[in-house]
Amino acid sequence: MLVLGIETTCDETACAVVRSGKEILSNVISSQIGIHKNYGGVYPELASRSHVDNLIPILDLSLKEAGVTKDEISLIAVSRAPGLIGSITIGLNAAKALSCVWDIPFVGVNHVEAHLYASMMHEDLTPTFPAIGVVLSGGHTFIVKINALGSYTLIGTTVDDAIGEAFDKVGSLLDLPYPGGPEIEKLSLEGDPSLYSFKSGHVKTNPFHFSFSGIKTNVLYALKGANSSKSSPLLIDPSEKKNIAAAFQESVFLDVIKKTTRAAELYGCKDIYLGGGVTQSQILRDLFKAHSSDKYNFYYPPKGLSLDNAAMIAGLGFHLFQQEGKSDDLNLEALPRLPL
């Protein structure tokens, strides 16, 4: 079965063609970073307008790169939540229209569930469950127990900022370009994390929850002094920024690693599947390996599938259709939030 995937939940317009859930024939992504970097984050209205302009050309290119025609597509899979409601609506309405015109079924996919599925898309991998799933991205941060594909038990999530959002905001404090994560990682390679002490927040109601608002404030005060604001003057030598970047990054990553491995131990899971843009970080992967010995198996998305993409949507959509055996209704709504 050839599945056309459509992804427009935030600031990437993406289409892909995937055979039977894993074999990626094309995976085309149009990024909007150039549009949004002047705002230090995604400007929702501009994101929606860009999807309108880009979706059909990206769809045509994905079919061309896959070497297939529309008549060979058997199913359309599209992100229907969570994300920016305007952006999601563009992709979802396009999928519904194509479903009618091409006379084929479509299925709506939970975008964050697809991030987990992305780490299972290695062609030689047959996932076994239960397992631990972790999503680390600009909009989402959570740990779940994967009981089976489509069945999850939430273990911990963020009570304020997502991890990627925290990196973007700290990157802005450090006068780094957007998005902040890759820039902080690059700067941290020159720094010494032991020179500053930062701590991620502890949530009393659930030790597996995350909180990153406090550590952002600690970084601000380290840069500009106690009770300062973002507009306050820098009080340290600019050369110290690399050490602050390294200390912030290590503290946040170790918090994620500690909670992930504790969850794996608590639920007796050896396999850990990680998805989302932050999992691209080589430093994160090295720290996971260094702090967990050989006790766990870590699975990351194949190259090109960590950031928002349509291949993971098409892959998961294939399995959803196999389970349900029918198209979603044309009344399916776009949703800004949707729990697993």
C-alpha cells in the first residue's frame, strides 16, 4: 500500500510517499525558519499563509520524487492534531479534498504519536512492547509507556515550557539565532558545564513531570544579575556565554535522562524510543549512552525524521488504517491539543 502523508502542524510544509508503513519513497519538507527567525519563534498567521502557498507544489514534488502517480496512492494520512489550529486546518482540508477527488480513504494522525513512530521506522527493526517512549520537541515534552502501537500510558509531561521552547528562549537570552537548540549545542562545545550550576524544576505532584521555567530564570540572572529582565544589560564577560550554554544544556538533558531511565526501570522496559527535533542532539545521545551503561536499547528516528516530517505521518497512518479498516469521516476536526 502506498500512503501519501501530509504534515502542516507548525512551520514545516511536508509531504511524503511511504510504502506499507516503512519504505520511504519520498520525504519532502519546506521549512519556514527564514520567515519566523526575525520573530524569535513561529508567527502563526504567517505559518498558515505559507502552507497555503507551499502545499500543492510540495505534494507534486513528493509524488515526482517517489516516481509514482496519484492513481497509485491508496491512502492519505494527515496530521490533525496537536499544533497551530490554522496550520493544521490547511493540511487537513487538503487531505479531505484529495480523498474526495481521488476517491480514496484518508486518516487523521496524532502528530506527537507519529514522532514516536518515527523511531520505529528503521527497515530492519520490529518493535516489541511494552517500551518507553519519549518525545522532545519545540512544542512537546513527555514520557509514556508504550503498551502497543496506539495504546499509551502517560508517565510525565511538562507543566510549563516544552524543552525545545526552553532552548529557544535561552538561545534568545544568549543572543543566538533561532532556533536556539542547535545554536546552544554548537556554542556549548567550547564551554565548560561545571562552571555554572543550574537545576531543572522538581514537580512535587509527579516526579516524572518536567518544569523548565525556573532554569530559564536562573540563566537570565547568571547573565544579567538578580531580578533582571531580558532587556537588562549583560553583567558578565561575553566569553562566559559558552559556559552558561554548556551548563544549561547539560542540566536539562540530565534531567530528561534521569526521568527516562527511572521510568524504564519502574515499568521494566528495556527498549526506549525517542522522537522529536531535540533528539537530533549528539550531546543528548552521548549523555544517554554515558549515563545508562548497556542496560537499555535506545532507538532514534532515521536521518531526516526527527524534525516535523510527513514520512512519519504516512507510516503511522498505514497502521491506523490497518487497525480501523475504514476512512475517517469528512467531519473530522483539526484540534490544537490531543492527548495520546
